[in-house]
Amino acid sequence: MLTPRILLTYMQAPPELQGTSPSLSAVSTDEHCDSFESLFEQRVFRRIKERGYHVVPQWKVSGKRIDLVVVGEAGRLAVECDGSPYHSTPDQIRDDYERERELRRAGWRFWRVRSSEFALSPEESLTPLWKRLDALGIRPGVTEEAQGDTGGGWAPVEMDDADLTTDELDAMLDEDASVSLEGA
């Protein structure tokens, strides 16, 4: 059972659920950025980010990394950028697909783009991605550049302690826990 003190401690320092999404201005199409493994990933990241999505590069999960993860209120989608030099030998391709199979078993959904298709027509190669994101209910938000510095951040909601009894608070926490377990 969670006590109000444990809940308050958690809310003051919640774990990072979405991951950090670099701003468009911090990611070049021509110069390598440390958060990415390749310029190809950076270019795909920029195209997705330009549409207003929250995109996290090199998402770490179960000791593995996913090239890009698009996160929204309705879920997340792993985007793998297949191209040289990381996906060119049979062993590299096999290892990549084995990693994906393991992560699919853990509930991850994947979408792949090939560097050769992207080089020929970036917009056409990403058209199926926009449809997949829409089908999954993952919607774009507002890009950081468009919203500017709002000075926002997490802030607690004011509540009167007399509004909830301990039993009511515990029931709410149990309900939230079961919802988060179902969505995992």
C-alpha cells in the first residue's frame, strides 16, 4: 500500500517516462550529433520531429537500443533506420531482427525505413510511417520551436487534504496501478 508520503516523494521526482527529445536546432542533417549513431538517423529524426512528434533517439530498453522512438499519449512506436554500415552483413541483419523479435515479445511495435528508399524520396519513404502513427493513435504535439519557452514544467495540483480520505486515496492509487500495468 502506498502512503501519501511515498506518493508525494514519487511526484516530486517522477521517473522519466518519455525520454529526452532533442530540439530540431540541435540536430544537424550534415554533422554527426552524439545522440545518434548515423546521419541517416538524424535525417529521419528531423523529418518526424518537423511534423511535431516527440521523438527520442537511441532509446535504451532491456540492455538494447532502438534507433528512434516516437512517443504519444496513446503509446509509442519504435522506428528502425536500416542502412550501412549497421545493417549490411548477414550477421548484423540477423542480430538486428533477433533484437526486434525480443522487444516485440515485450510489447514494442516497430516500423522500419531503409536508407536507400529514404535517399531516393524522403517524403514517400515516410508516408507509411504517418499512416502507422495515425492508426496507433500517436499524434503530433507542438514542436518546441513553435511553442517557444513557456517556462512550463511539472507542477503539483493544489488539493485540500480534507477532500480525500486515506481509503479513497488508496483506491485511486490501486486503480492507477492497474491501468498502468494493463498499458505496459
